[in-house]
Amino acid sequence: MTWTVCSQLGRVSRLAKAKVSRPTAPGPFERRRFAAPSAPRPPDGFGVCEEFVSLREEQILLDEVEPSFRKMKFQFDHWDDAIHGYHEIEREKWSAEAASLLHRVFETAFGTRSEVSPLIHILDLDAHGYIKPHVDSIKFCGNTIAGLSLLSTCVIRFVHEGTAEQMDMLLKRRSFYIMRDKVRYMFTHEILKNEESYYEGKHIPRSRRIAIICRNFPEEKT
């Protein structure tokens, strides 16, 4: 049986509570306040929660999405030239265990404040792939983008479009990250190539990385 992570978070909450028993112990995000990383200073609106999912929970999600990628070749071009060396799919239906994990993402990122897209974006980045500086489309994404960073630690770089101020942040394997408001609209973001993947002077080796990304809808203009 499969479950749909619905656009109405209240429906997701009822699904998780009524149909799905929590498969694992509560994650670290339930034991401590979600906060922006302490150093270096992050851009306004960006936050990371490390070890948001356990190794077992990561494997549940990987088992769910990897069959979709097995017959796909990594692409080294993209419709807007933003990503090199990747697979990507959108998915709406999930197993009960995966739906329970994704409910945690939705609840942490969006609460009950906005409608979220039922289509979850899964981006599989090759070890030699990278994401170029970009701002996600305001036509299809609202003020909040949140995701899980699986399989590999990486460095995400933010550059302010007005001042060119640059900030590098570390996304550890199994972390949850959120971009909201100012950082969402005023900064480009990118995932650095392996040869450029340095954080505070230390090389951060890149391997294959899967990101599971959720977005809310843009607010309708009245």
C-alpha cells in the first residue's frame, strides 16, 4: 500500500498519526531546538539540523527512490544549465514508512502556515556533478524550500545578488536544511564541485548525493 504526502499538512498529520506507527526512535530534531548553524554566520533565513534522520531512516528513503534511477544515465546538461551530472524525478506516492519520515520534514519546515506541493523533488547528483549558482523559480516555488541531504556531505555556497557577499555552509550527510524568505530570494545557491569543495580551509570530499526537496506554493496575487 502507498500513501500520498498531501498538499494540506493537516491531512498529512492525520495520515501519519492514524495510519503509520513511527518506525524508529525520535530523531535529534525532536530533542533540541531547530536552529541555524553556529559558525560561520549563515545568511538570514537559512538553517540546518544535523542528523535529522538516522542511518536506518536514510536507507528507508534510499530504498524508496533508487529503483527509479537504476535505468537512468546521469545527465550533464540541464534545461536551464543549472545542474551537471544528475538524475531527477518528482514523486507523490510513498510507502508508509517513507511517508512518516517525510511528514517530519513537512511539519518542521512548513507547520500549518502554507500549502505545500504534493510533488516531492528527488535530485540524484553524481560524485562528479555539481549545481551552479541559481535562484529557484518564483513561479513554481513559494518562500520556503526544505530538503534532506543524503549519502554525502557537501558544501553549499550562497552569494548575495546585490552585494556579492559570499557564505559557504556545510550540509552534512543526513542533515535537514531550510531556505526561507531572504536567503530564498536574495541569494543564489550552489553545490560545489568535489575539487572546489572546501569548508574553513578543509577539503570536504564529495561522493554521490541524493537530495529530497519539498516546497510550498507561491502565494496567489490578489
